[in-house]
Amino acid sequence: MRFLVDECTGPTVAKWLRNQKHEVFSVFEEARGMDDDDIILKAFEENWILITNDNTYCWGIIELFVGQYQKQLS
């Protein structure tokens, strides 16, 4: 499986997932300071499972899916 591990979750989770033979993109290790909206978009466009401790992501994810749904209706 493919996991995108948010910066606030940290490298320990990313390391554990790698040890379990998963593909991991760690924001902490590879793109520290990456904007939340860019993280959500990367996860969506590249089919990553997003792991985060940040509960504010839900609004960005909802906005993304509503926008995609509206495009399909057009």
C-alpha cells in the first residue's frame, strides 16, 4: 500500500510502515513545510493514503471532493 505520512505524524510512523514493506512518502523527511492543500492534492492525485494527526484536513478534503463532484456534473 502507499501511504503519505503528514509532517505532524512524524518519521516514526513512516519508518514503521516502511519496515512493513509499504511505500511511504513522509512530508517530515521529504517535503517539510509543505502546504496542507498541496498535501491533500498530492494524496488525491497520486493515490496515497493520507495519515495525519491534523483534524483540520477534513475541510480541505471535503472541498476537494465537492469540487471534483461538481466538475463531473458539468
